[in-house]
Amino acid sequence: MKDQDLFINELIDLFPSLEEELSDEDYRASIIFQMGCFKRFIQEVIAKNDGDKFDAMVGFLTKNLPLVDKRIQNAIYLSFLGKLNFSENPNFKKRLGQDLGKAYTDIEKYNNSAASDKAENFLNKF
């Protein structure tokens, strides 16, 4: 099982430009902060239409998700994958592959249903 440090070090090896931010004292303590940083980086990749970096991210996460503990998996799914926005480049969503694509779709459905359920419940009060 990979711990947070090994996972992040391998992520930095793949994307060296992330080293300063991911290694920052304030970020090191929280995998959630680190995944937020990674999300911002990949969001720029999507905006710049950089398929090579995007595909590298997909390969890295697909390989590593089964190797990390649940805490890291949750951070990847909720703080990274669930926060990605494909509106600038919708075709990149198709590049997530089967496992990440299904997870993204499931999170998106959950988020959308929760919002509509909340709105409906709110409106039913009146």
C-alpha cells in the first residue's frame, strides 16, 4: 500500500512543476490540499488542450488508485476528480477512461441529484 508521501513523490516525478506547491509546508499536511493543487494544474491542462499531460494523469491515477489507502482514494475522487470542470474542453471527459470516467459520472450525478433534491425540498416548504 502506498502512503501519501510516496504517492505525492511519484506525482511530482511525473509533473515536476508541481513540486514547490505540493511540497509546501502548508500543503504537505493535507492530501485534500494537495489534490486541490493537482486539480488546478489539470484544469489548466484541460484549458490548454494538452492531451499528453491529461493522458499521463489518467494513467497515473488509474495505476495508483488501487494501491493507495481509502483516505487518499477519497481525496482523489472528491477533491480532485469531482471538482474538474470540462466545460472548456468537453472531449477531455471521454479521455478519462472506463474507471475514472465512471467515477466522474457517478460523482456528477450525485452532485446534480443532491442539488435538485435540496431545491425541491426547499420549494416544498412553501
